[in-house]
Amino acid sequence: GGGGGTGTASPADGGSGDDRGEDAESGDGGRTASDAPSGGTTRPPALSVTVAVKPVRAEYQGSCPPPEESAPSFTATITVNRAPATVEYRWITGSRKVSDPGWKTVAFGGDRSRTVRHTELSYSAGGSHEDWIAVETRTPEDGTSGHVSFSTACEEAPATGTSSPANGGEGRSGG
């Protein structure tokens, strides 16, 4: 019978790790706790309001006065930073012609954002009426939203029997 050879495994030389991750002086984070402790004395933040006006239809061209379903129409999203709250607002235009100029009130219960709608029926007979519209608030603070441009062009009612198809398909949301 033959004898098997014996192999000697030399252990790999494990180097002694000399990397000690030393933090250079830990800089002070400069964080100051600005949170007031929540106690009975904490006052709620002052009520603030933001209003964003968006055009639904910004142009009208046709016979005047424009019909409500195709006249320039806008939505305004009114947002408060806390609820419940009440906001007074009205629609304003550059020409001061507004078809619904009165102050309105919108009440916020649980939700802090409400969308209101307005259709602007003002026009210049026999011509083009170009204007801007915005929302002005007076409660809880005075403010004005950004302006949205719109135009209403009055044409003489066509003598021929051709009528352009009405803008269909828009569901009216009651509010």
C-alpha cells in the first residue's frame, strides 16, 4: 500500500487592523428646537388664506350676451391653514365689470380647501372685451389672488341658419 502525502496549510497572515474611524470634532448641529411645547397656552397659528384661480374657459366668441354655458368660466380654490374657518371673498375684474360682484362667504369644516366657481357674463356690445379676473378676500385677511386673463368677443348674430355646436358634455356641479 502507498502512503498519502501530508500537506501543511500555512495560515494567512491576518494584519492587525489599525484603522480607527476617529471623528474629527463633531461639529455642533446648530439645531434649535423651535417647536413650542404643546400646552394649554399654545395659540393656534394665525389664520391665513391662499386663493388659486384657474380658467375653465377663458375665451368666448359669439352672440352677446354670452350664454352662461359658454361664457368665460373660472374656478377658485380657497385654502386655509387651519379649520374650522370662514372666508369672505368676491370676484373682481380689471374693468370692474363683474356679473356677480357681491361678497360671498365660504365656511370650512373639516376640509381646509374649497373650490368655488364663477361664470363671467360681462361683455362689450359689438366688440371684444379683454379683461382679467381675480378673487379678493377680506376675512380673515385682505388679499388678492393672481389675475387670470379672459376675453369675450361679441359677434352679430349670424343671419344664416348655421349654428356652431354647443360645448356639450360638461356636467354642472351644484354648489
